[in-house]
Amino acid sequence: MGLLQSCFAKKNKVGVMTEEMEAYEKVRKTMVTEEVTEKKGGVAFDLTFVSEETPKMPPPRLLENKKEENFEKWKESQEKAQAEKQERAQQNREEARIQKEIDVAHKEMERLEKYVNLTTGDFFMGIERSLACSLPTVQHKNVYRQMATNQVDSSPQRGKVDVRRLIDVPGLEGKHNDVIVCPSLEITGQEKQHVIFFGGDVQTYPENMASSRNQEYLEYNLENTARILARRFPDSVIFIVKPSKMIFYTFSIYKNFLSFTDDGIPFIGNHPENKSGVEGLTHLVRLYNNAMRQMTRDNSLPSNFPPIALIGFSKGCVVLNQIMFEMFSGTKIEDVNVKGFVDRLSSVYWLDSGHVGDRDAWLTDDTILSAMVDKGLNIYAHVTPYQIRDSLRKWIGKEEKKFVEKLKHLNGNITEGRHFFDEPGSIENHFKILKVF
């Protein structure tokens, strides 16, 4: 303020310094003096500051209050961009899901390296091939149908019992399973009994096992297993239910009978898809009846029905657990055919049950076990150290112990067979139980 006063005062006796004049000139360029009033002791004045920059004007369309002429085009481009963004997000989620499945399979393969005779490197070299083979191709199905038409094994050998493949046998609406029948003779209903078998991991058609990295266990393919069971149960008919899905030609998924997680872990009990409470049991009964029809001359059910035995091996035992749950958890059964099936069920065999989850390899629910005893079922539990002494899955041994002890406490008809306990647990003896139980 002193600078301005020194510049404007009329009776200013103080000389203006050069630097003050220069500063004043700089200031004067950015202000306009509108009114100056002389007062004693100085001057009063009004200042208006002016910007040296030209202000930016709003867009013409806003000044003119006009709408965007290409609004529809802009809207369309925005929607397209959003759709592409969502598509990329979905693709990323799908890739993450697939990667998760591969990681889970990798871990499981490492745990079961001796089981499938794979090294980690071999596994990843075979992933692409295995993924391509995880579901039957049209060509495969045509080959299967040709084999089924021939009604005999694709490579019969002297002394072998003939088997017949029934492809895509219908069960519950929208659900199908392949069924292998042995011997491949006409069903009359006069047989000693009908045996229904659910296999474990690795077990599939012989040509699939021969062309995969599970060749070491080719002897236990589903067709040869049918022959093994036919010798174990003479004068009977063997029905082997093939799982509707296999991951990497190795992991069996019985999704038509019970729920499985994306990681291949089974869930025993009620689930949202099981609206009637007995969908797994109903699918089994219809599958079995339709398989019998295909094994008769006039495509009809026989007039007589022999007793039924259910057998599960390894992961296949989870189907038995679900069937027992549905039979004996209190759900009312309305279907006449299902009731007849339950009445004819006489025996149930658990052979070295186990899977990759953390529960329900063996039934331990008191209500279900008590109902099994009340029905008078002949119950068999055959085990090897491979499952019940697995240090990484100790829960399996604990459940099997409860299963046997509770049934004995209930005075049930329970027979426990313990095999190869003088040897370390091995996958070879795990499979060998199919021959010795």
C-alpha cells in the first residue's frame, strides 16, 4: 500500500525508486483504475482485476440447448462396450474355473501318482489329450453301438464270458448311463440274483484304458470286472453301471445319482435338484428295468424278479450311500416299481470305500443304519490298508470303524472282511479286493 500511496499522492516528497516504478508498471497492466478519491493521508480507489487469458466458452450445443444429434449412436456404442466388458469378465471367470479344475486334478494326480502310474510331467503332457477324451465322441459312440449290436466282447478270448454293452440306457427323464451286462444271455427272471455294481476311479471301457496312462490296471476294466463278478456270483446276472462322466479318463463322476462339486467331491443327502427326495433311487430303478428290457426277446420285463445285491467299489460306494439315504431317511416312496426294487434288495457290499472329500465314505447316521438293520439287509464291508490306513485321509478309517461297530451294536447282519493287512497299503491290493471279497 505504501508503494501505491507514494505513486499517487500529490504532495509526495519522497522520490520514487526505479525498482518501485518497474513493479508498478507490472501491476498496472493487470488492473484498471475506475475511481480515485483523494483523502487526507492518501487516496482511496476501486480496482478491477482483468485476466490476461481468454476464458473458455461452454460447448456450442450447451449454449444452444440442443440435444446430442448422435445420441442413439453414442448409446449403442456404450452398450456394445459394456457387453464386450462383460464378455471378457465371463471369459476370465471361465478360464479361472478351468484352471482351478486343472490345479485340483494336478494335486490329486500327485497324490495318486502310483495309482495311475503318472509323473507330473506326463500328466500335463496328456491333459490336452485327456480333455478331448473326457466325454465320448460321436465316433466313439458309434463304435460302442456296433459292439453292443454284436452283443459280445470286442476281443473275445477262449474261456471268457461274453458281455454286452447297452449304450445310453434311459433312467430318470433326461438322464442316461451305459450299462454292461454279463453274461450276455437273455434274462428270464429265473436267475439266482441280479447284481448291480458301481466301479471306482480309473475303471472304464478296456479300449479307453489301453489308450490312456491307466494301462497298468487294464485287467480291472469294467467289462473284465463284470466277468470277475460273474465268477463270484454264479447263476446271477451282473449289471455294471458306467459313470456318466469321467474327468481325465480317470475320475468317476456319478452325477445322475447324487451331487458332486466342481472338484469331483460327492455330496450325500438332500440337494436342491432332488425334488422328490428319491431321485437317485428312482433313476437306478428305471435304468435297471430298461436294461432288463433290452436283454429280453420282446423288450418287456420278465414275469419273475430275483433278489437284488448292490455292490460299490472305491468311489462307487458313494452311490450306495446315497441310495441308502434315500431309502431309509423317511421319504415316502410312491412309485410302485421303486417299492418293488426296495422289497427285493437283499444284500449290500461296500468294497474299500473312499474318495477325495473329507466325509461320507461310510454311513454313520444312526437312523439310516437302524433302518437297514430293521429291513434285514445282509451287509458286507471289505477293506484294505490302502483306504482305511491312508495317513492323509484318516477320516476314512474312523468312519469305517463307526459303520461296523454301530451295525454290530444294532445286531445287524454285518460281515467285515479285512484283506492284505500284513502288507503296506497299495493300489494293487486295492484293486485285488475285487477278486478276493
